[in-house]
Amino acid sequence: MKKLVALLMTMSMAVSLAACGNSDTQENTGNVAETSQAQESSSAEASTSVEAPAEKQDVSLTMWGAEEDQAMLQSMIDSFKEHYADYANFDIQLGVESESTAKDTILTDVEAAADVYAFASDQLIDLVKAGALLSIDSMDEALQAYAGKSVADVESANATGSVEAATYEDTLYAFPMSADNGYFLYYDSSVLTEEDVASWDSLLAAADAAGKKVAMTLASGWYNASFFYGAGFTTGLNDDGSTSIDWNGTADVSGVEVVQAMLDITGNSAFLAAADGDISNQIASGTLCAAVSGTWDATAAQEAFGDGYAATKLPTFTVGEQQIQQGSVAGFKLVGVNAYSQNAGWAALLADWITNEENQAIRFEQREIGPSNNNVAASDAVMSNVAIAALSEQSAYGVVQVVGGNYWDPTATFGEMIAQGSLNRDDAAAIQEALDTLVEGVSAPTQ
């Protein structure tokens, strides 16, 4: 990495775009252009400043993306190759790898992984610590010279939360791609009013009156954290990789009071604790009038609720005489560059290309993927989309969840206890003991 940064600062872009710690190949990376003059230009100039070379180089790259996105991604690759056709002859191979499993696959052999790959934002820290991600900040001059933008432009173009999710220790390590990996409330407006869905109390009362139920997954630390985040509690990552968690203490209210509020909800006969991943089936069953889920269940909700299909932010929940807005996890999809890429500069340009404003608009049009790009997110098309508009509304209360590996099992077990009513809401001592056990398990050092 030091070598790459030095090349970017002191050598021509022709070398820096291909050199990523491999000096033996430098003579074969005559690269995008003779660009020493471009490097001397002011960084404030955000326009393409590199002339096409007399002889184009050959550039080979691999890219991984989700199976359902393959046709769309191939089209984006084709447009990238056309855009930079004067600079290189490209051989770009597209492979299948889900964003949800990218980290596990990549960390089995980082050097053999794709040059460019998409991944869920909660994988960023592990990828950085494994040396699997190139710093995007180090590619600033390449972006300015060839894409006509700086890293600062990339950051300002995307939602603040997505940039934070792509950043570790003040360094940007990935390009934001989407901002739809979160959850909110779907509901049937032929059964429930906007006033009904404003709070859990009124929501469950209206559902009960209609003979319907409201579903949410609780046996998951991704979902049940929403109550604690809403009340001001936190999770974080310690230097040793363990999770810091304060749910057994006091924030805006006490952790015990949060659990009591959750038990009030789960103890209502109109509440249905759904298994993780089973919300779509529950929606399709016809027994629900509302459910907590994300954009991936938009089709199921639309088919089940018909003309009543609607969505909004999560409800408030009651603690004493207070109404506390339920929080959520704000998840993002990112695109990174493999630190072992032999064509790191071109890989960064490709990653930038498939995540730029135009291609985020294409993602929404073709796949209804919620954009992180501010301009696309503010478009009439996006704002009129029921699910994405609800996600955008809830995003004001979303938290970028940063946790270690020991977080998931204890929080899933704890959520199941609440779902099954294993705790008595009036036994504060037992609830406190359960919270202490939860915190102890979550914060245990990783092995």
C-alpha cells in the first residue's frame, strides 16, 4: 500500500494505475496514458484530463456480483468498456457471488478473489483487517484524472450513512452502491389507518379488532436491536474484535424498561413472532395486516394487501408515559477493490462506474434497489416507490450496526426468550439478570 501511494504521488498515472505491490509487472502496465502532466494539475479540477495513449494497454479484471444482477452488471461492464475504449483493451470477467456471503468467500483466499466485488456493509471491518480492501482514498488522483471526480465528490454524492458504513478509521474503503438493506413497516391500509400504525399500542389494538396479526422477527440481533437503538443504547467494536454493548445499563431509559416494553408487545394476542426469513410466507398467508420487513418483501406485501398496500416508518413503543421511536439497522451494499489487484487503478474506476449516479438509477429502474446516491434517492421515481419511501423515512432513525462475531447467537437466544414470553415483565430482577447474561455473552472475546 505504501508503494502504491508513493507511485500515485511521484510517478506517472501510467504506472500507478496498475501497480499494487507487484514491481515485476510494471514494465507491462504502460497503462491508461502518459499522465505526468495530469498529476501536476490542480486537484480542484474535477474533469477528465488524460489524453488517450498512442498504444492502448491490455487490461484484465474480474468482478463478482449477485446472481440476480448478472445481466444488469454485464450491461454496466459493457458501458464501462465503451466509455474507456480509447485507453485500453479490456477483458472483464463477471462471476457470481452474493453480497451476503462475499466476505466468507473472499477470506478463504484473498489473492484469488475478484478485483472488484460487492458486499454488505457489516463485512467491511473484517475485510479491511484481512487486507482484502484497497483504500479508495489512495486512488483519488486516478479518479480525478479519469473519472473527473475526487473521493470527496464520491462521498458528497452519497448518503452520509452509506459513506460512514464504507469508512474505517477515517479511511474510505469502498464505494457506496445502495441504501436499502434495512427494515420498516408494511401494512394494509384497508384495515389500518395512518394513526393506527403510528404506535405499537394502536397498531396492535386495530389489528386485534380486525381479527388480524402483526408480525416481526425477534430471534435476531439485527431486528431486536431496534428497540434498544431507539432508546439510545449502542453496540460497537473493541480493538480485540469483541463487541461493546450497554443494553444492561441505562440510556434514555433503562434496559429493563425496554425489555418490559417488548414483552408488552409480544404478550398481545395480535402479535406474531415470525422466524427469521419467514416474514414473506406469513404475509402471503393472509393472516397479517402489518409486518416489519424490508424491500425484499415488497412483492409479497403488494400481492397480499392489494389496493391497501402501504408502508411507513416503524411505530413508537411505550415506556412508562413516554413514546419512544423504534430504531432500526441501516444497512448498505458497497463495492470494493481487492488490495491484491494487479490493475488496481482500473479496478477502482470500474467500481466507481458501477456505483455512479447513472448506474444507481439503472439499479432502481431494473431491480428496485434503493439508491445511496442523493440525487437518485430524491428523484420522483424513488420517492413514489412505497417501500423505498418508507425505508427513507425510517433511515432517520437507523443505526449502522457494528458488532463482532459473538454478537449474533446471544442476541438471537435473548430475542427468542422475549418472543416466547419466557420472562415475566413484572420481574425486573430476572430481566436484569437476563440482560447481564446477554451482555456477558455478546462482549466475550472472539476466539
